[in-house]
Amino acid sequence: MSSLLCLLRLWLSLYGGLHPDEAYYWTWAQNLHLGYYDHPPLVAYIIRLGQEIFEIFFGNNYAGAKTQLFLSFRWLPDILGFILLPCLLGASIKEYQQKNLTLSQVFGILSTPLILFGSQIITPDLPLIAIWTASFLVSLKMKRTLRKDLDPKSPTPFSLEYSLIIGILWALGGYSKYTAIFLPLLFVISGIGFWNLLASGITAFVLFAPYIYWTLITALPNRMGIFYQLDRGTSLQGTSIHLNWLGDLWASQVLLWSPIFCFDYILRIRSKKVMSWSMGAWIFLPLIFFSITGLRNRPEANWPAMGGIALSIYVISRLGNRPIRMFWYTALHYFLVIITLWALLNQSFVGKLIAPFQKEIGENLQHKVSRIEEFRGWQNLRNLLFEFTLIDKDPIIVEKYHVLSPLIFYDKSVGVDEKLGDRLKIEKIQNKSVSQFHFESAYVPDDTKSYWFLKKGEAAPDNKRCDLRQTFIKADPLGEPFTLYKCKAQN
């Protein structure tokens, strides 16, 4: 069933276009490093590995075919999200409840929002969520195997096998995303024991040494990697506390973790059927941390999302002997999925429905294209850009990385005579947003040459040497316009 879901996703993805984040990580995969400006490198290596394996079977001459280009970089991450993750989730539920899965639980697993939605877009969170689930599974097995028949106050016996496995998971987690720093603490709460903790830490340190080296040599001088995230997380953007940001974060987690499962958990609290402290930590530790740091820095919804894995394991295992209720939960999940997809595809209609109650939000939605059309529009934007810059071969400078990335991706899918090629560059201005592109010499423009400048929106660029040449829409006529300028060199 997981495999069929994966194939369905691959088939549908060919018609859904490309999210800018996907293109950004795909670009990393074409320029492999030990680390990147804002994330560790594992997702880039997963994409690149998928491409290399694809080329073994289909050759390396697929660049001109958009379908093959999509499949080559999506198939391996999709397997990770739609096959490995559900299997790990099922194994964790089986271990937690100490009995085999029921059919209703299988359907419940394959309906959870983190699997249906979390795997839809390739993000650096996807490897971490799989590693997080595997870590939770190992912690359950370790507790059952090593602490069986032990007094609760007795120390956990040493196991070289478990220590090595846990150390490998910690290292992979560190290579996937910085949120993996919570994993050692969660293992301590789960009762890993001192000597297992020490051996796991040494194993992880040895495996993580290349990234530590990159951090000291490259990241530290440029405030990249973990230092960028620390600066972002600890800086005070304002003096006031934004409780609405906290509300947005919790609301997003309810949607990602499943409103149905959250409601079930609340009912269990009211009936005083509360889970163990260990399980509670796996669910709420990241959410509590980001709730605190998010009071002054707006948090992203995906940061604490892995807590939903433990919540799903807890609720689905508790409903194992109540198949009717589990099937109802599953049906409600898919109903919510259909409604959400419909809303994304018909944003203008949804805007009309909510306008009488939320006028500003309703009017905003009415003037937005559907998400599918917006993703498809990147290829159209690349084609328009090629058409309007045919009059010369000057560089084309783009304001932000999430515009440049899709342009580079779709540029690879066209014929040689239609490529923008190495003309695509990133704007580099002090005190403006920085991305990995700013540390890649191939994308840094030469200030001594005239250039084209592509800007999202109608506001004129700061550079007064630029003249407006064209305004165009990348998707629907109601979408946000892009403006193309011709700029003179600085000298």
C-alpha cells in the first residue's frame, strides 16, 4: 500500500509543478558540499544519489526531458517518505503495543497528515522525520530488551549493538537537520543509561567529524550552518512578545499532527489516561522549545513537526482494539485531505466564502492563483524570461533564491539552444537576505557589466540605473507580477 502511494505521488507530481524549496535543494545536489548556508547536507546527497542511480538505468541524456528530470530527483525521497516512513511508523506501533498491527491501524498510518502532506514536498525535514521515527523505534526496543525484569531504579545495562545503532542515528540526524540535537536528550529521558550514552556519543562524534570540520573551517568565519540558525533563533527582532505567532505555531501543529489525534489525546487527558513522561517528551519537547524561541522570532510550522510522529504512534496503538473508531478516524483524515486540496486548488472560491467573516483574508485569497498553478508557473516564467532577454547575452540577476532556484531547474529541462545557462545570477547586496547561492562563485554577478534584473512585484529596484522593460505574470492573470529591468554597470 505504501508503494502504491509512492507511485501515485510520483505520477501526480509530474502535473503539479515545482515548489521553490524543492528546486533549492535540487540545486544543492548539483553542487555537493559538506554543509550549506542554512542546513546540513543530507537531503542534497539523497537527491544526488537518486539521480545517479536513475542515470545507471536510463542514461545521462535525459536532461532535455522534463518528466525524466522530475523522476530522477524525486523517486528516492518519495521512497523515503512514502515507504520507509510508514514502515518505521508501523514497526514502532507494533513495538509500543507489543502485538501485531490490525488492518484498521494500517489504514490509520497511511492517512496521517505527516505522511500524506509531509512527504509531498522534498524538505530537509523528511530525512529527519524518518530518522526520528527510527530513533523512537530503537528506544522502545532498547527499553524492552535491556530493562526487562529490571527494578525501575536499576541502571540500564551496556549494549554495544544498541550504542552503535543509536550513534549512527544521531550522526544521520545531525547531517539531516539541527533539530536532531534533541535526540540525545530524548534517549536520556527514555533511559539509555550512562555507558550506552557515552558509547553512542563517541560513535556519533566520529561519524559527524567531517561536518564538524566544515563547520570550523567554513561555517564559523561566514556565520553559516549552525551559527546562522543560532543567530536567527536567538536574535530579538523586536522588543514585544508576539503571542499570535505562538498561536499560529500550535494551530499548524494541530493540522500537521492531525486534529483527530489531538482531539483524542485531549479526551484521554480529561479521563486521566495520560501517557508516560518518556512518550510525552518525544511529542512535546521540540514544540515547547520552539514555542519559547518563537515568541520573538516567527517560527516555521515544520520545525517541531516530528512530534506528531510520537502522537500518531500513541493514538493509533491505543485504538488497536477499537477498529470501528480507527476506521472513522481514517475516514475523517481523508475527508480533511480532500477538503484541503480542494481549498488549495480553488482559493478564489474559498475567498468568496469567508469574505463575509474575514474580509481581508477573503479578498486576499480571491486575488491569488491556485497553488498548483503557482508551482506550474515557474516554467512559464523561465520561458518568458528567455524570450524577453534574447536581444543580448547579458547576465540575468534575480533578487531572491526561491525565484532563482526554479529558473535553474527548468532551464535544465530545455534544449541547448533555449537555455539561459550561466547567465542566471543572484543579487548580492550588503544587509540583504543571503542564501547558499551567495557562496557559489558561479552565481555571483560581475558588477562591471550591464545586466538584466528580474524582480518579484511592481516596486522599482533600489538601483537608479535600471529601466523597466517588461512586466509579466508567471501563472494566472490574477497572480503577482514580475518586472524585468535593464540595468547599466556600476562603473
